[in-house]
Amino acid sequence: MNRQLLLGAEAAALGALDAGISGVYAYPGTPSTEITEYIRKNREAALRGVRSSWSANEKTAYEAALGMAYAGKRALVAMKHVGLNVAADAFINSAITGVNGGLVLAVADDPSMHSSQNEQDSRFYGRFAMVPVLEPASQQELYDAVRYAFDLSESVKLPVMLRLTTRLAHSRAGVVRAPLHAENPLHAVLEPERYVLMPQNARKQYNLLLGKQENLERLSEESPLNRMVPGTFPVGVLAFGIACNYAMEVRETFGLDVPVLKISHYPPPRRQIAELFESCETVLVAEEGYPVYEELLRGWFNDRNIRGRMDGTLPRAGELDTVLMARALGVALPEPAPVPTIVVNRPPELCRGCGHRDLFEALNRVMESFENRHVFSDIGCYTLGALPPFNAIHTCVDMGASITMAKGAADGGLRPAVCVIGDSTFTHSGMTGLLDAVNDRTPVTVIIADNDTTAMTGGQESAATGTRLHALCRGLGVEEQHIRTIIPLKPHLEENIAVLSQEIAYDGVSVVLARRECIENAARRKRSKNPNPVNQ
Amino acid sequence: MQNNIILAGVGGQGILSIAAVIDLAALHCDLHIRQAEVHGMSQRGGAVQSHLRISDREIHADLIALGRADLVISVEPLEALRYLPFLSPEGRMVTATEPFVNMPDYPSLDALLTELRRTGSPLLVDAATLAREAGSPRTSNMVMLGAAAPFIALDPSQLEAAIGKIFEAKGEDTVAMNIRAFRKGLALSQP
Ligand SMILES: Cc1ncc(C[n+]2csc(CCOP(=O)(O)OP(=O)(O)O)c2C)c(N)n1
């Protein structure tokens, strides 16, 4: 057998290519980024002409994928969990219209928040939208599940969510490919009664969606992704997604013959779950994420004999692992060796030579002179400016929020109102907020840290940088004389301080474009020109 | 056979190349593999680790359980200690001794070495010097792989073949230099 070693994210990508997608739409975000990167680098995809460039944000990505599915083709859309907040309007409503060609949403959650602001569980959105959700437990199962998801999407005419979590997305394993499924022919149908969601159509469509639910549950009961591993131990495990891996690990490592019902296809199959509850004294509900189904099951089974995250048998927050699972099943484990006290934390930091460093140095010098030193900021490498030695920024909430929060604070009377946002974040969702500020003539200074790339997630192309950013700000109505460009480099420090001071003093909307290429990207460019670089 | 290995270091130090070599060698030996790695924020100079598991049976979990690692390979001494809770009582610790200092409260090397020695019989490797001898400081990760090779459930010749494949695209000189580095490390533990 010809096995390829792939990250889970890459297995999802290859699964989608082999399932015959005609395009992938995505905005980067850990741990989902490698799905699209894999397709972008794949030679077969390029030969086939699979559409794969980065979208401006998750909402535009989702809608474009929906359009491709409308035209009868198979489309993949990929994002991280918080990206689905941005795309939620499109996602929820696409369940009401339904799809024509297959539409699969690959969404990667980040329990334990390795690289995220929160650990929200995308299965909530799946339930909310009332569409099938698949949550495979291994890289091979993930590869196979993508094709299954496209077939399912076309047979029930609904988008299908494929939920990944960090440990599956960012772990490698051997994967065997299946034969290629040909791309669908173009097949757009005029069905305004489905796609024009005016109330009279929407009500019909919503009832249709409700009517599909029984069939969706029946499909789960028969799904190859759900299966029972019998056992004699009085406590059974109801293991969702990769939680199953830890339960299986406990079975083997500690010789505990626990029955395990693995669920990787939602809505959850009620009959199989009821059988587990009947055959066990107690059931441990293990979910890699929020207790989404534990909460539901406590209702179904009158809160009896259920253990899980809600009663503290498993921790309420954070990802699962083998030790947590073993302890929850009553295995007595010796305390592991402690980490010696001299081992201090090593937080990430801005690269040596990064332009953001020079920007923060200048900005700190300017802000020193004010009593109110609040700097609103956003998500990207520049968020690391919140840490010492800079301590230069004071907020980071969700993409785009720097401009709008600064605006609101200015409306409330805060002076000066200053914010820092990256180039990719600005085009993701900063532009609309800037328009609000222009329309209100709010005194805010927007500093766009333009490093010509989406650096935090590994250097993807940004939707607009450089002179195009200038033109965008101009087009949104910022006055030409208050769009200034600085170069964040040591020799320009005094000049940059002067420009920042002038614009912060201006009683209206001003933009300072701090332009300098990301040094990681510059190095990558150099390496690709040099055929013989040393070690990685 | 099951081999649980933790690879540790600082973002940018090249632990993923070590993982790639072991992965490829294990793939050639038809073994099962799971190798979890860190992408994203921490890669910017933060602590990074990879859980690498190889086995002749199916592997379920991507993560190694606390106290179950057979081997910790670290390219940095402080980072080696961070993963002590994972090391099994019979496990081996193999670490480079050159500190990577990018925080103000980094402990003294003496204190680190004392703590390391307390863990049993760690293999302490002056990887920086050996890597320079091999031709480039950037090969220190392959020195570490060589030094740890006797504790990995794969034949060193398989690892060497995999180094050839992994660095193939970067030219013969790079391959030769990395193999030299690997052998220098190997010679430490297999005199
Ligand atoms: C809604 C949402 N989508 C994606 C992400 C992931 N993400 C975090 S930072 C970032 C890149 C920001 O790029 P840019 O603003 O250009 O700043 P840089 O990292 O280049 O400094 C992305 C994509 C996120 N946190 N939230």
C-alpha cells in the first residue's frame, strides 16, 4: 500500500482534491491554514485548475464556495473556529437554501487555545444550522470522510461541516489515497424559490430543513463513522471525535476493557446511544471541546449515570488527553515528575529585525506624552507588542475591532484614540469600520502595520498592501493629506515620531501606513532564489 | 514495539527536520506513525515540541501520555527540562547544552546542568561544537538525532538514508554535511 505521511489538515485537502472539488475558498487561521496551503502547492490541483487563492475574509470565502456549489460544482471552504463567527450569517442561511453541488465547510477548532482567542466549539454552529457534522478521529478517517461529506452533501442537498481540532489537524500519519472522483459538470439551476430567502420562500425552505432532520439522524445510525467497541467494564465511554483515541489508548495501555461508542457523524444516533446507556452502569461523555452533547444527553437520560465535563469528572476547559481519560475512568496513576522550578516560560516574541518593533518603539515615544495611553489593537504578529519590552498595545479582541473600538472610545470622549492593525486584518474587516469613522468624522488615528503579508499564519498573500491600501483609504474618504506613509526602521525613528505625533494631533480621521516587508518573508524570498540553502 | 519520543526546542531551531527524518525512516520500515507538532504563534521564538510515536501496531492518540515517553530529544537544555513530566522512569533524556536565551529570567547554565543531571543519566551533547565541525551550526539538530539514534527503535542506517532523502532537494553538499553531523552525534553514544 502506498502511504503518504500527511498532517490532518493536509489529509483533508487531499481528500477534497480526490473528491473532485473545483475550488477551495479560505482565509488563513491556525490550525486550518495548511488545508488551503496544501492545495495551493499541489501540482495536480494546478494542472486541473482548482481555484485556490486566499479570500479577503471567511464570509467572502464561504459565499464564494456557496456560489460554486450553486453552479453545480463541488467546493471546499476552510477556516479556523473564530472565522466561522465571521461567516456565520452565510453558513446558517446556506442551510436554509441548501446546495446543488457538494459544499463542505472544514472548520478547525483550537481547544486549549494554542493559537487562538477562545476555544469555541464549532459543533454548536453545526447544530444551530441543523446540518450534518462529521468529526473524524484519525488522518486516514479524515481523508475518507471528506469524500463521504461531499457525497452526503449532494444527497441531502445541504452543506456539511467537517470539524477538525488542533491535534488532528497538526499531527501527521500515513494516509492511503482513493481513486479520483471526477469534477462535476457545470449545472446551475434557476430555483429562485430556494435561493431567494424572502419570508414566503424562507418559511417553506426552513420547514423543508426541519423535515430533513429525521433522515439525517437515520443516516447517522447507519454511518461508517460511528461504531461500537464492546467491553465488560461497567463504565462505558461515549467518545466524540478524537476523544475516542484517548479512550482506546486507555483500553490498551491500562488493560481496561471499557466499552467505547465512537461518534464521528452528527446529529448523534439516538438508538446507538440509548443502547450504550442501557448496557452500562455509568457513561462517561468525552468531547474534545464544549460539553455540547453532554448537556443534551443529561436531558435525554434524566441526568442519571452520566459523567463528563459538566460534573468535573473531566475538566470543563481545555483539550483531552490519555491521562485525563484514564483518571476519569478511575485508573490510579502515579504523579508525573514535576517541571523543575527554574524552568521559566518562553513566550513567543517579535522576530529580531521585525518592522513592528520599530513601529512600537516610535509609538511608545509618542504615547509617553499623553495622560491617556490607550492603544487599541488587533490580531496578528503585532499583537506581540502587548508583551514586554513594548507593552505598547492594550486590546486584541476580534479581527477588525481595533478601528471600531477606537472609534467608540473616541465617541465617548477618549483622546487620543489610536489603533494599530495589520494589512491583512485591515482588508479582512477593518475597512468597514474605517468607513464608519469617516462618516462620523471621528478623531481617530489608524496605524496600518503593513508588512506586505499575513505573517502570523506563515506568510500568506494579503488581499491588498502598499499603494493599494493607500488607495483604499482614499476611496473610503480619508483625506489625502492625512494618509501618511512611514518606514519603520531605526534611522527613521525621529521622523516617524514626528509623523505619528502630527496625525494623532489631527482632530479627524487619519491613517499612518507603516510599510516594511516582513523579515521572515524577505528571508523566504531569498532562500527560494538561492538553490542551496543550508539546513531548514 | 512502540517508541514514544518528545522533541523539544525553541521555534526556528529545526526540531521539525528531526521529526521529518524519523517519520520518513519509520514510513520506509512500514511502521505506524503519529507525529503531532506545533504551528502558529509559538513558532515565533516560543517553546515548541513535537510528540512522535512509532509502532508496529495501530496507534490511537496523537499525544504521548505524561510519564510515557521513552525518549526526550531536546536541542536546548532548558526546553529539555520542560518535558520532564513526560519522561517514563526508564526513559532517556538526550539534550544539547547550548542555551538559547531570549527571556530576561533565563537560569544559569550551571543550575540547568545540575537539574539535568538529577534526572538520571542524561546524554549531554555539545551539539554546537560538533555541528560547526560538521560544516555548519545549522546541522546541530542532526547531531542531536545522531546522539539519540541508539534509543530510537530504528536502525541508524535507516535514519541516515532518510537524511539523504529529506535534504536531497538542497543539494549534495547539504546532504553530506547533515550526514557528517549525524555521524558525529552517533559516535558520542556508540563510540
Ligand atoms: C476571524 C479570524 N480569522 C483568522 C484569524 C487568524 N489570524 C490571526 S492573525 C492573522 C493574520 C494577520 O495578518 P496581518 O493583519 O497582516 O498581521 P501580521 O501578522 O502580518 O503582522 C490571522 C489570519 C483570527 N484570529 N480570526
